[in-house]
Amino acid sequence: MLRNKVSIRLQPHHVYGFSVRSSVENKEKNMPYYVKHGSIPSKRHTQHYVNGKLTYEELFGREGFADVSSNVYHIHPPTKVKAMGALKEIRWEETKEVHRHRHLETFKFPQKGNWVSGRRVLAYNKDVIMSTVRPSEQGDFFYRNAHAYELIFVHQGSGVLESQFGNLKFGAGDYIVIPGGTLYRLIHETNETRYLIIEAFGEITPPKHYLNKHGQLLEHAPFCERDIRVPEFTDAIDQQGDFNILVRTFRGLQEYTMAHHPFDIVGWDGYYYPWIFNIKDFMPLTGKVHMPPPIHQTFAGPGFVICSFCPRLFDYHEKAIPAPYAHSNVDSDEILYYVEGDFMSRKGVSDGSVTIHPSGLPHGPQPGKYEGSIGAKETFEYAVMLDTFGPIHVAAEADDVDDANYPFSWNE
């Protein structure tokens, strides 16, 4: 089981709309703690020799030297590009369906491509893109998203994320947070692997209200630093040859070839690196009456939040109704990805189902679920929720796995 703001209006046929927002605007912090691995000099920007050879320093940071960063030290200059390849444009269309509630049965998608080429875009706006992937093959390249953070939720399968910062073993239930610009690749260790991927045009961080002024997770936060896994450092790879890189830009995928292995780092330190948090380590908050979805918040980003719904005790007021009350999303759209369990407010959904409840249309428990929850003591469910604060566009590819009867599922 598991400060410069740039905006491009996203049209139905647009390649890649994005809105880059600073951490100053968000008042969020990136990571709770500093990490140091390998061989680094005692002072930044000074000579550093390994085995008698001068290393090459690279600053890996955001917002023009003014925000979170890491310093990495290479055997070879990281700028040695051997050849430039093609730019493959990536486009998708918006559905022509009416504005309605949606239920997407993503497990009906057949296997396709690798963890990059196999992405099936379900929904998007100027801040975020949501995809699912069921890869049919490994990728024989290294990958970097030049503009977006990536959050990969591992629904099924296991493997290793290899990056210039080291290796992260992953398994079912893991959220893999990959900062923008990180060079990495996914190695699958199982034949059946499924991912939910959220690309964000800004930092994905722990929510501000979980952190103290120093960036430490507070006592009342539903997870802490002990739950976070950071890369295990690996020896630098000193190899000459042809090494294929794919760079994701707002236009598409740019191919180029490095003259040496890109994981030639002898050491690094800083706050900017990929990390993992498992959904099972989220400690749900409960209350005397029904608590709203913000208590499940796990990550924050510009224009959206991500929540984790996990097994928990229900409310303990003597007249509590554990099922959620109906609500209208006035300025946010709700996308819920069902992972596993008995979903207490909804029937007809299964593992890998995605429900989209857009603004302007109230939604809530389906018939019988509201009344039937009275007296229940606990729920067993795992789900990931993306709430956007701007209108979401449903991609045309989502029509392939759409349950057209879902909008009528609230009828008796």
C-alpha cells in the first residue's frame, strides 16, 4: 500500500502556462533543516581540491542569490554540453465538456512511456499541473524541470530516485518533493508502478503555520523532521561519454548531451534538495465536531494547498455528524485522488479515482453517507487532495477515463 512575478495566461491549447512567485510573497520556508554531505571546503567560493584536482563549485539556488540554496562541488565543470538536440513541444487541450463535477477512473489508463513521457495531464491552471503516470518502461536519460517543483506521490511500486544530491529509496505512500532545477531520474524496481504528479510553479513547502520563525516544525504540526528522509550521499561518478539530459521548459522538452556523467559531485551543503515524506507518517488532527479540510494540510504552494486524508478517529461530540457538510467552493477548486480504503463520504469511487469539484457547484456526501456516518467511531481511508485558488482546467485526455454519470450521483 501503500521579486519578480511572471505570469502567462493559460489557454486551452497553451503549451505551458506558469506563474513564478517568490517565497517573500508566500512567507513560506523551504525545508526545516540544513544538510551537509561529502567533501566541501571550510569556506564558500574558495579553492577545493579532491585527489589533487581542483573541483568546480555550483550554486544551486532560487531568486537571484536571495533565497534558499545549496552549494555543490563537481569534478568537471557543470557547463560542459557536448551537443544540443531537439525541442519537443508539449501541448494539451482543454475538455469541451460542460462545467460539471467529474470522476476520473485513472486506473483505466493503460501503461505508457516512462515517468516523463507517460504523464497523462488531468487538470491544470497557471499555478499547477496534475498528472498520473503508469510507466511501461525505464527512462534512459536524466531529467530536470527548469521551471517547476515536482511532487511525486507513489501510489504503487518502489524504486530509487537518483539525483546529484544522492539517492532516495521510495515506496508506496511516499511524497517525493523535487525542487525545481534538480537533475534526477527515477529507477523503478517493480513492474507495476503508479504515480500522481503535481508540478508547481513555485516552492512546495510545509505550511507556514506548522513552522516557527526559525523554520522548525512545531509541536502541534502533524509531522516533524524525524519523518523526513533526505538523500543518501553516493560517491561521485567520474565518467566521460555521452549522457542524455531532458530539460522541461514552458515550451516542452529540450534534449542535450553532456560530455561527462552529471552525478560527478564530491560534496554539497545547503537547504535545497529533494526529500521524502510518507503519507502514513501524517498524524491526523481530530475534534469534538467535524473539522474542515485545512486540518489535513500537508504542503503549501503558490496558488494551492495539498492535503492528506488518513485513518483517524471521528468526532466525539454526542451529536456529532462525522461526514462532512455540503459546501460550495467559491474561490477554490477541489481535486481528490483516492488511494485506498473505505471512503466515508462517497461511494462508487475506487483506488486511483480522481474527483474534481469545481467552483460554482456545491458538493458534499452522497445519499446515505451523511446519515450513515452518525455513531461511527473511525474511518480508514487514504487520499490526496489538491485545492487550487484559481479556476482549474480539465484536460481533454481526462475524458478517456471519465464517469459521465458522476454528476448525478447525489440523487436518491
